[in-house]
Amino acid sequence: MYPIIRMMKAIIGSRGKRMDILDQITTTHRAWPWDIDPWKDLNNGRIITLFDLGRIALSEQTGLTKAMLRNRWGIVVAGNTTRYRKRITMLQRFEMRTRCLGWDARFFYMEQAMWRGEECCNHILIRGAITSKAGIVPPQQVVEDMGHKGMSPELPAWVQAWAAADQQRPWPPEMPR
């Protein structure tokens, strides 16, 4: 089940806070019993869902949510890669750091990480798009509507390499029946 109460906390906790699309936000969380898998750690699917909450807070605080509502835009995840490195076990607190790295002609690129103290437990790179009835809305148009001045910073080389590698992936997948 989607963590609706946590989502509302992310939305309400972001009210009144204003930041630029390129600023990092930090939120704190706890691994509750219903987040734990049979191996006694934070379930990998739940990790992906919790990363949603960081992006919801980022969207609220940067004005993206208001721009989407004003323009009747939607938002979609167009790809992601996750690294799981350290366990988060039941009732452990952790910090989530979320930031937008930049954008290209079609997509926003965001990174998020879960930290326990100085130790990074999980990291995700997400590519997302803002959509309208006409298709993908150019990210530069979106950020200008949000009040951001300027172009995207150059995406890090590892993000560019990931995006280039993903372009080589066959679609639809070539899977036997």
C-alpha cells in the first residue's frame, strides 16, 4: 500500500518553504515494521516508494507542483537506476537527500540517497518528464514557469553516460514468448 500518511507529511511539511530547483532538500524517515521484508531490512520496493516522497517534497518546495497544477501538466518517471549498499533495518532512522542535477531537451535528472549518519545506504538516479496532452513539456519551459532563471548546469559525466547507455537498450524488449 502506498504510504499516504507519509505523503501528506511530505506535502504539509513542505508548505511555506521555497527553494530553487537546483537546491538539495533533506528529509528524515524511519523504517517501520510494514516497510520490512522477510530478510529483516527495508524492502527494495519500499525504498523506491520512499524515494517518491523526497521528490514530492522537492516538487512542493520548488514550485513545480504549482506549475503543474496551473498548466494541467502531469509527471512521469522515465527511467531509474538504484544502488543498494547498506541495510536499513526496522525502526532505524535515516536521512534522505534529494536534488535535481539538471535537465536536457526532454528530461529532468534527479539523484537521491538514503543516509545513516555518514554512511550512504542507497542511491537512485531518476529521469523524469513533465507531460501535457501534447506530449513531453520541454524542461526549460517548466523551470521558467517555476521562476528559475538560467539554463541547466552541465549534467555530470556519469549521468550523461547512463542516458547514452539507456538509448542503446532495445524497446520494446526482445524477450522470448
